[in-house]
Amino acid sequence: MSRCQAPGHGSVGPIPVRLTRIGSADGRAVSPPPVTGPLLVVDGDSLAHRAYHALPSSIRRSERRPANAIVGFANMLLGLWDAETPRATLVGWDTLTTPTYRHEAFAGYQAGRVFDAELLEQLDLLPVLVAALGFQAAKAPGYEADDFLAAAVMSELERGGTALVATSDRDAFQLASDRSTVLRLVRGITEIDRVGPERVRELYGVEPTQVPDFVALRGDPSDGIPGAPGVGPKKAAEILRRYGSLEAALADGRFAADRDDLLLFRRLVTMDASAPLPPLDDQTPTWSEAAALLDEWGVGQLAGRVAERARR
């Protein structure tokens, strides 16, 4: 996927992505590559945060450094791999040290978020573990993990494949389609809500493509997005069922005083499918390499479980 202008470098929102026909060098159409399984796309920050808060801080590695996020994240990632047998896995990450266009466009976006130092320490290590497992990690200044999820799903659908998106963030419902399913983590990996278009309609009362409009109207306190005054989930869904889109509601005179804010909120919650991706070729997990890394870090029990996979 190419990008015309990177968010955070003069852009005011997600760059539209146009699907192109896969073809040969002389322009003739060719068949997409064979697909052997779904692409598993993982919101790394979402899983890491859940792991960190779910497991006791007493889980330690060498030199008494924290390891609860490492252990919990690895358990969830390996559990997803076992359950879904993907052809490849991509894990997207936020870059916490660099603001995105979202932060620059709206001062209240994710304002007040503070992460524990022990979580930040492990967040720096987890992309290294992902690479050691033979999976792909995507992280770049100006982008959030969500953007890599959207780019990867778009890329996989373009090649004729199917995608699974593992996250606890409901904003990802905008990625649900007939060939892409959101695996919403409800409780670790012991409880997963498989969210396709029908489930989005059941939960929100709107179509997946309307989710950014829905969130803009309803608001999202976790990201500091206030939404439209006096509009909750039911009202937001009712408005979108009546008008079809936020623009149509605005064109009819609704929310005239909040028009610019609402359009901005929608840009903030729309995933940027032009985020740069690494190659997403079929993968064979490198269990031995990951086990060696975990052993080096002093996470012996987890290292042993991963090493056992290499002997199967």
C-alpha cells in the first residue's frame, strides 16, 4: 500500500485508500496469490494493556524486572494462533513518544492518559518478541495500532483473502465485513466475541461502515471525544438509520452549531488504511528463536512452553 501524505506531516485526517487491480508488469490482470488461511491482525497495545492489568505484578524476569504484560500478551497471542491457524500474523503498535495527527487536530484526544513505567518498559520489548516468533510487527511515528489493523485488513481483502482482527477496541467494528471478522476480547482469550456485520448491527444498530459516524455522534470517553450534545448510543443509531450518514444529518440542519467538531471527531475515529505495512507473506513461526529470547530475558517457564512447540 502506498501513502500519499503521512498523517502528522500536514494531513488533517485519514488518507482515502483506493483498491487497485492486481496485475502483471505489462498491465494484464493476474490471479491473486493462493490463500492458505486467514491473516491474523492484532492490536498489540490492546492485548498488552489487558495482560498487564489482568496478571499480578509479582510476575518477574531477570533482575526482578516486570514480566506480567510479556507473559499475558504471549499467552493470548499464542492462544489466538492455536485457535485460528492463520497464514500470517501482524501485530500493530502505537508510537507513544510521537503525537499523531489526531493529537495535533484535537487537544482533548486521549488527554490525561498516563501509563505505568513498568508497562511502558514491557511495551518496548513486546515488538521484539513478536519478531522473534516469526510474526510481523508494525510501528511508525504518526500512526496508531488501529491504523495498521485497517491497512492490513484492506491489503488482505485486496489479495482475495480473509482477515481476523483481535482487539478489545470497539472502534475496530468499522473493519467488519463478509471476509473480515473482529475478535473482540471480552475476557483474555477465554471469551471472544466474533463480530461480523450482523453482530455490529445487533450491538450498535448501524452498519460497519457507519461506525465512525456513530462514534462521532455518541462520543468515546476513553479517547476524550465528547460526541454530539445530548446524543447517546440509541440516539446516534436512530439518526444514522434515518439519514444514512453524518453528512446527510448535517445537510438537513442537524447539529449546526457542532458541525465542524463532529466532522473532526469522525476523522479522529476513522482508521487510516494507508499506514505503511511490512511484507505479509505466509509465515512459519520460529518457536526456538522466541524461546531463546524469552530464556535470555529470564522468563523461564514461558520459554519452556514455547520451546516445547519447536519439538512437536
